[in-house]
Amino acid sequence: MPTLDEKTIQDFDNQWTRYDDNDGWYASLDLFSDIVFPLLHTDDFTGKSVVDIGSGTGRIVGMLLESGASHVYAVEPAPGAFEKLKNNVGSMERGEDVTFLNKRGDDWTINEPVDFVISIGVIEFISEPSATVKRCYDALKPGGEIFFWLCSYEGNELYLALVQPLRKVTTYLPHFVLILIVQLLYGALCIYRLACKFLPLPLKQYIDKIWWPMSSNKRRLVIYDQLNPTYLKYYRKHEAIALLEAAGFQDIEIHHRHSYSWSVKGKKS
């Protein structure tokens, strides 16, 4: 019987082998800048070694290379996604500056400490992330920094009232049924976006600035990504901070990005 995390890894393996391309705003340096700001800037990664936890098909790896990272360690546990990751990054400029690790977030090793560890949209899919966060701490140089982006509970209360009951069903559905539901929700969200132009509705800023600039395929993927994985946690502010504190990180900073997610940064002493 697979564990909760093993099932979630398999869900993402199925997802990333189907949706393996990275293009447009979805994979842009501008979006990366928006994700890490104001806690970091893209040029903070210039000349730095970075571990990316949960690399998927290489979207964030590409952003890091474009930011000027000297070397990226791409950690991805799902075997099918790992092959897509290697293929995608192999075709990138400076793809040779990436080391691929087909490991879980709590089970990878590298030969020398790094300047940064980042994980964007991954930790919330790990049921017990403490071992992963500690592994990140141990891999950093003294003074090295960690950056996590997490889905937040605060700001998403209305959304969660709708999606959490739905997830009790969608996490069990076959792919062809799930994509039909995604298509229906996509139409509803397009209507919601129009309503946001006239009313101060929740998630207006996120929809206009982050979701809508993506291609229509990537907008649908964002919806799919919320409904497909077996495990998903929306973090409260104190939980996001405690995640880093428990591993020993200091100088922790947190930012409520577009009022729907947490950007959190910490430093190894």
C-alpha cells in the first residue's frame, strides 16, 4: 500500500509526463522575479549554487539558469517527470550546469554546500516536510539562504470552501474525467475574471497579474495542479514560519504574495 507521499509523487509523475512543456509567461524570468520579490531579486542568484527541490519538468531550473546561477542541483523524485526534466533542461542554454538527482526532498546528497535552496510550489504537497527542510538546512553553506513559496490559507478562505470538498472527489478521478472538470472550471474562472473588473472580488490581483498572462493551456494546468494531487496543504502564516524555525533557520522573513501565497526566506547561521 503506497504512503500518502508516494501516492502524491505518482500523481505528479502522471501530471508532468502529460504536461511536460514550459513556455511563455509561465516559464519566464519576469514571473520568477514576481515570485521571489521582495524577499529576493533574480540577480541574487547570479554566480550562486542552488538546489531546486521538486524540479518537475524544469521550469524553475530554467529560471535559475537565466538568473545567472552558476550551478543548479535539480531534485525530482518522480521517475517519468525526471526523464522529462533531463530532456527539457538538456536543450536549454547552459543545461550542462545542472546536476540531476532522482531523489525525494528528504533523501538527496551533494558533494559540497550551496548558497541557496529553493522550492516553489512543492512543500505544500509533502505531508511531513520537516525532514526535507532539515536536509535543505544541512546542504547550505553558513550564511546560505532558503526560499520557499507556499499556498496560503489566509486570503483563500472562499476558494478553499469550494475546492476542498471538490478535491475529496477529484483526487480519485481518472485523467479524462478530471480534464472535463478542469474545462468547466476554466470557463467559470474566465467569467469570474470579467466580474473582477467591476467588483473587488477575492483573488482579483492573482487572476489579473499571474494567472491570466499565462497561455490558456497553462491556465488549465494551474487548475489541474490544484485538483489532481492526493495531498495538498494550505499554510497559515505561523505554520510557514514554524517550518523554517524548526529546522534551525534564522532571520526569517515572510511576504503574503498577491494575498494568496506565502514567500518565506531564512538563513543558516
